[in-house]
Amino acid sequence: MAGLNVSIAFFFLVVGVCQALRWLSKRLLSPGAYGCLARELAGSLQLCTSCLELRMLVDIGPWGGGFGPDMVLTLVFLLFMVHGASFDGASANPTTSLQEFLLLESNLAATAAKLLAQGAGTGTGWAVTKLYWSWELTHFHLIQNLIASECSSSIHTSLYHAAFVEGTCSFLFHLVLLKLRQSHPMYRVPALAATVTFLTYTAGPFTGAFFNPALATAATFYCLGSSFWDYVQVYWLGPLAGMLAALLVYQGNIPRLFQKNLLYSQRSKYKIPKARVVMHVEGDESRWKRKGEKSNSEPCA
């Protein structure tokens, strides 16, 4: 258990350092630079380092430390609870940033800045974790360094099935995210953490259940067993297709591309009374009448 305690201490250290980075950058940078760059960089750094250490425990822990999947899943849930509470609105996920762009919630420049920050944060997290492993503070890290050069691909099924699995994970994650994005963090954070934990449990044996292109790139693209194009199809195109499908199912359209609702009638969401409105002007006073009945309303600015 000593090795597990070191990993837990590492998780706390990473969260503390990234939280300090967020606090400092919020004071020094403009809100736009903080939201598009510093916040996403800190979130991606925190997510990448935590998930790489967690993946090491998943690979080595069962036979090197004697703890089972229940311990790992508990750590996944707790970590994503902490991430959701500390990210300060960052997504640390390229598909989520693209979803915001498609929903007209972010412009092209801001989206590009977020993607660059996520890539930089993920790359920094990978380098920091590799340096931390090189210190070999526990026997887990010693074993990890010995097998690092011969790591195998996380794709343990056929290519099309793997892409389908990652796409389905992305679809379910983004569907929950869309449903809860206006909810209070008290409800949204544990719901998303539970969703990630469930997807990790069900899809982890097939693909690792990343459904995050930046995280998957840092965690598995350098491993042998699959080509670069295989990785692109599974870990980039799969999650992107899942996000688009979730957006279509939830919205019925993709606002950035077309306004017409393809799946749902808009009357339940944008119901407008069909009564004819006639304006009558009498002297200096204006009154609204609907089908001959008086109706009070606020003037438009």
C-alpha cells in the first residue's frame, strides 16, 4: 500500500500546483487570456498527469500491488470529482471545445486557442509524469520504467469495434454533459464523475476508455501494436463522431452549420402564440391588443 499512498500524494500535489497556477494566472492575465489559455492549460496538465499515473496503477497494480479494479474505479470517481470541482470551467477535452464552437458559444479564435492550450498542457503533463516516474519512488514506477519502452497499444479489439466503443463513450459523455451543463455544480460534478467511472469500467478493457483525443495522444500513441492511422481513427475520429451524434440527438441540429431542426419540432421549445397582435396609437399612449382583448407587456428597447 506504500506505493498507492505515494500515488495519492502525487495526485494531491498535482491538483495543488495546478490550482496555484489557475489562481496566479487569473490575477495576472485578462479574462479572455485566462479562459482560453491558462485555464485550459492547467486543466489539461492536471488531467493528463493524473490519468497517466492512474493508468500505471491499472496496468501494474493488480499484480504488483495486490489491489483490484474496485480500488482503481474508486480513484477514477474521486479524481474526476476533484477535477470537476477545480477546473473552473475548463474542459481539457478538444471535443468539448469543438462542441462549444458548434453551439455558437465560442468563436474560431477562442476555440483554436483552447485547442493549442490543451495540446501544450497535455504535452507538459506527459513530460512531468515521465520525470516523476524516473525518480522511481515506488516499485510501481520501477516496473513502469522497465516496461515503458515496450508498452503495447490500448486497442484490444478490432479497429472498427474500437472506434465504435470510443465513439459510444464520447456520445454518452457529451449527452450527459449537454443535459447537465446548466445544472448546479453540486449535481453536475458527481453525475459526470459517475458517467466517466461507468464508461471506464465498461469500455476500459477494449480501448482504455479515453474519449479525449488530447489525453489519448499522450497516453498511447507512442505505444507499439497499432499504426498512427489506427490511433487517429479510434481516438480522434471516434470521439469526434460521438460528440456530433450527441449534439444532433440533443439539439436536433448543429447551430454552427445549419439552423433547421432535423429531429424535433420547435413548438415545444419555442412556442409562440398565434394570436394576431395589433398596435393602436391613441395620442401619446400606445396600447397592445390581442384579438380585441387588452394585454399588458413591457416595451422593447
